[in-house]
Amino acid sequence: MILPALTEAESPFWRPIKYSLFPPLGLATLAAFFSEDDEIDLVDQHVEKLTWNDSPDLVLIQVYITNAFRSYKIADHYRAKGAFVILGGLHVTSLPEEAKPHADAIFLGPAEATLPEFLKDFKSKNTKPVYFSKARTLNETPPIRRDLIKRNRYLVPNSIVVTRGCPHHCSFCYKDAFFQGGKSFYTQQVDDALREIDRLPGKHLYFLDDHLLGNQKFASALFKEMEGMNRVFQAAATCLLYTSPSPRDS
């Protein structure tokens, strides 16, 4: 499982601190769907070198617009070696026709529902070229494979995501395209979120959700249950500003 880096992230002359802030939770979440017998290596190219001389059976690459060309180069390299390559993420969902020539299969939208389907197809050698996600749920999602994360390489390893998407529909945002075909905002069960928090050592906690407060009922219940857990946490939310027209505009 690979998160390719921006070119400048590997430069000895310019490596912004942001590239080593948070581990790739998306890939670690998907890793939980694999069998216990599968040997998995999660490589974040922002904080470690990619081993080019290995020979995996399956390569899963997360693609953003900022690492797309590097992702395709890595994908082409492993396909030439005989590995089965799948590409997914924001950029693949936005431009699937661009990604298709570099992959044996592509994933459109969130992959929590489609990856288990793909793994069955892969083991039976009956894969499809495109896996499109229609389901929108975090229920019964297995615990994140945090054992695959090299915690000592990150400034904020205690990061967590308990929701998906955002309830707002801003014209400049990728969210509506990525979640096309289903709900654009949904949450974990509160108890599942609390169990994931319990798995994190130490006191500090960082919510990486696009909009942690997007569902007030969920957020209120979560914060209520977190009382007494002795945690210090940070989070972000999307705020919309509405202004009244001035008399000059009337």
C-alpha cells in the first residue's frame, strides 16, 4: 500500500514539516479488510523511501492531484514487474479515464464497501476494471491497522477520522464528486469512535475530519462520552458565512 509523495517532499533542501504531520489513515483503514494471512507493507513516501526491487502480488496506490504523475510512474513500474495494481482516491474519482491506463483496476469513491468485494474477486481471479462505491456506511468497519503505521516518523501520530465527507455543498470542493451516488456526509457509531480513541496512547488526539461538527447529534454524544477520558484534542470544521445585502445592493 503506497501513498506517493510530492517531489519536493523528498528534497534534502526543502521538506516542509507538514509532510510528516499525520500518517495515511485512509490506507491503514483499508488494510483492515485484508486477511490476517496477507503480508502488508504500508509505505508513506513522504517519510520513507520506496523499495523498487520488491515483487508484491498486489499494489494499492492512493492518488491525489498533487502526486498523480508520480503515482502513475510507480503503478507502471509494478505492472511491468507483473504485480496487480489498483488506483483509488480523490484524483482517480475525478479523472478515471486518465487513471485507467495505469491500473488493472480503479476505485471510484470511498472504498470501505468495494475493497472487500475486490479482494474476493482478486482471490478468485475474476476482477473487474472499475469498482464504484454506492454504499455509505462506517458501521462494522474493522479497527484501523495502526500496527502498520510507523509512529515515530510522524509529529502527530494520534490522528483519527470518525466521519466522512461534509454536509455543505461548496462549488469549489471535491466532496460532491467523490461521494457521488450516495450520502455526502455520514458518521461512525459513537461507541466505535470511542473504541478507536481508546486504542490511541498518550493524551493528545487530533481529529482529521473534514467537518467533525457536521452532525450535531453525533458530535454532542461523542464529546459527552469523552468526558473523563483525560484527552486534549484538536479538530476542524467548515463554517459558512452568510451576509445580508447592503442597502446599496437593494
